[in-house]
Amino acid sequence: MKNKAVIAILALIILALVANLIGGWFTLSKKDHIAEESEKNIDTIYLNTYVNPKDSTTHGKFEQKEGEVVKNYITKNYMTYVSDTLAPALNIAKEKIDELTRAKFTLEGQLKASKIQREKDRVYYENKYLQIVSNVQDSTVDYKYNAIVDVVKYQDRKWLLGKENTYIDISSPDKNMKINGVEHFKKRIDVKPKRFGLGIQAGYYYVPAANQFYPGFGVGLSYNLIRL
């Protein structure tokens, strides 16, 4: 009975190894990833916006997706800007872009006049981030805005044993500056497994003299025969 249990355990281990090996063989290649991306509409990112109850700032959070070709992940209008303006300004080819993010914000609020200079026909408006001077004589406005944007990247799981996903949260400490859209691309980088590995291993080993299998536990050295 004991030997049958050991054989069953060994069979399960072998099946797991075979499944893992087959899974490695059938991993999509870069060419397959590009073909798959081209068939999907993935240029629109779901942005979860919420107001932080602690400081009333507006946050925008989205799950990061990795891909192969930048044009498959951003809108056509933004791609035109990247190709015609952004990449040339950086003196690089668009294919060299590893990560790209554009956040869209709306700035709205109300300011009371902080100072009035009647002799110069000027009215001043000011808060921590924004300074405005209204010139009545020539009907112009001089303004200055000190924009601050916080970008936080972190990893989290939707449930305890779930896959670990990467999320990006974008916000501004200015309560009047509210995010209302985002475009993002991050190039997929496949890390090849190492040839050699060192780790804790557990299993059974066979003792010919006793004709028995015994449980074993310890540190082991592994070698990966197939390195994709």
C-alpha cells in the first residue's frame, strides 16, 4: 500500500514536470505576440478614478499591460504625435521606446481676488499652485501654474492566491487638477530562465538495500536542459 502511494506521488510529480515542459514549448514567440496584439482593440485603457477621502485629491489607477509594438497600445492621434514630434525631439526611433505614458488632466476651480491695484487696473488671483494677474487696460491675463503630478507603480493581487499584477496610480496634490484619461505602453521583456539553479527541494529517494522509498528534504542544485 505504501509503495502504491509513493508511485502515485512520483507519477503526479512527473505529470507536473511534463506539463511545465510542454507549457514552455508552446509559449508564444515575439512574432505570435505581435500578431495577437494586432487583432485586438487594446488602445483604450480602463482608468479607475476615485477621490481620496483623506485629502480630497483625485486619483486615476489602471493595470499595466505589456506588449511588443507601441502603435498597438495607444490611440492613432497619440501615435502620430509620438512619430512626428516626440520621438524626433528625443532623436530616437519609435521602436526604441520601452515605456510611454500620457496622462490627461482637467484644471477647474474658483479663485477670489487676492489683491486689486486700481491705479494700474490690475487684479491678482493666487493660491498655492496658480497665480493670475488680470490686466484690464489691454484685456490680457498673465498666469503661472506650478503643476505637480505623482506617479506610483506597485504590484498587488486581486485575491490571495491570484496572479500578481502591476498597477499605476497617477494624481496631483492640487485638488482642482483632476485626471480624466491616460495612454500607456510598456514593452514586454522576456527573461530567460537560468541554466543552473539552487534551491530547497523535497521529494523521495530510493534505497536499494532496503528496497524502500524514503522522504527527503534539503538544498539541491538543478540544471535546465531547455533554455528558451
